[in-house]
Amino acid sequence: MPECVAFVHGHYTAWHQDTDILTAIDKYSGQDYMTLNDRSRRNVFHDHCGTEGNAIGNWNWARQGMIEIGIEVPIPNRLEFTQCAQFVVKRERITANSLGFYKRCMDWLIHSTFPDAISGRVFEHSWHYIMTHREVE
């Protein structure tokens, strides 16, 4: 595995990026984890985040998904992250989770009772926590 890995979508530019993806990757300077998206486009989920839009539904889905997958660190009390989950992460952060954990993630995606659009969001909302074990990206 390389020293760092970029997790990106298949597009060069998008509404959730403040620059094209190659320029965003060029800004990476060796930190453990770095978002590649516009940092002003943030979500904050917690138990009392209200019912505006999909906030509370997304928080409940993210938390339930992490429970079902069997995340290897405590379920967070909140999550704060940039939208759309594109990031660069160091190898050490990826390998901090066991291979078994990633296999459970794949198995859960294949067999989850959540609709596909929701099961994908579970990871969108929690990748930074999975990689860093920090509630705030």
C-alpha cells in the first residue's frame, strides 16, 4: 500500500469542491487525514441536531450503520465533517483498522437492509471517524 491514498469521486470538479481534484490533492502536505472538499460545506450530527432537512435521519442511519458493521472504536456522540467524503489519508490510518473490519464493511454494504442511497451515506458521514477516530474532521 502506498504511503498515502486519495479517496475521490470520478469527477474533476463538483459543487462540493472549492477547486479541481488535482489541485486539491496537490495541497496535501503529509497530515494523517485531509479533506479534498470545500471546508465551508459542513454537516454536524448529534443526538439533538433537530429535524431540519435530513440531519436527524442521517445521524440515526450513520450511528446504526456503525453499530451493525461493528466499528472497532466507540460510537461517537457527534460527527462534524465536510460533505461528500473525498480525502487523502495516510497508510497508518487505514491500517489502524483491521482487515476484518473492512471485510465487515463490504459485507454490510452487500447485505444491509438500508436502501443503497442510505448505506452509501453511512460511509460518507463516517469515513473521517473511521480513519481518524476523531468526531470532528
